[in-house]
Amino acid sequence: MGGFDKAKDKTDQLVGKAKEKVGDATDNESLANEGRAQELKGKAKEEWHDLRDRGEEELRDAKRDLTGDDK
């Protein structure tokens, strides 16, 4: 995964967690729910990027195996 994508995904998770904590501390259910959603979105995006990267690696490996090309 690119460093930029990883940083964005982690940032979403951290900001979401912070919103959730502030919402819980202030009894602001809407903010807490928004935070949970943002955190889950960041985790889902991180998983998606990881899957995409693994797929690209597998594709490269398969291509190399089929062609004998070491690139």
C-alpha cells in the first residue's frame, strides 16, 4: 500500500476514535456514532488497500512464473 493511503486510513481511524471518545464523554450520541462510523470506514479502507496490494503481488508473481521474467 502506498504510504499516503496508509496514512489517510490510519488518520480516519484515529480521528474517528477521538470523536467517539469526545461524544461519549459529553453524552453527544450523534458525535460518538459519527466517530464509530469514521473509524470503521478507515479500517475498511485499510483492509481494501491491503487486499488490493496482495492481489497485485500475486498477479506479478504469477506473471513472472509464466513468463520466466524476473522483473
